[in-house]
Amino acid sequence: MIDFETELKKFHPSLEVQDAEEAIAQHDLADMVDLIVRTVKEGEEKQAE
């Protein structure tokens, strides 16, 4: 039978996953609302010209 407590003590998270989490958290990612707002503003600026 597997001793889950012993196996959990052996567990160490992958460094690659931690690095990926940090990289993702540091980037300011635009969502769909941000993209729509930006597109509308650009369209209004072009009409004003």
C-alpha cells in the first residue's frame, strides 16, 4: 500500500512551474475589455482627425 504522507514529504514542486508563474504574474496582460476599449479610442481618434 502507498503511504501518502511519506510520498508528500518527498514532493518538491518543479522549478519550471514556479518560474512560469512568476513570469505570468509580472506581465500586464490585456483582456478582451481592454482590447475593445483601446480599439474604440483609436477609432474615435481617427474620426477626430
